[in-house]
Amino acid sequence: MLILIWIIVCAIFYLVQKTLGNSGHALELFALLTALALFFIDRLSRKAKK
């Protein structure tokens, strides 16, 4: 599970850095997308346990 989270966070970081570059909003977008991804991973893992 930890490897999945690591891969997703790295992919989000790459995409945000590629699209926004050194923009001031890149870190905010990265934080928002990472939080959403972690939320959905948590929801999927809880659904799989049931």
C-alpha cells in the first residue's frame, strides 16, 4: 500500500511541476491533489476490507 501511495504522490508531483512549473500555485495544487488522492485511496482500502 505504501508503494502505491509513493507512486501516486510522485506522479502528481511530476504532473503539477510539468504543467505549472515555478508558479506560486504549484505547491497549493500539489497539496490539494495529494489530499484528494490519499482520501480516495483510504476509501478504496476501507471498501476492500468489508
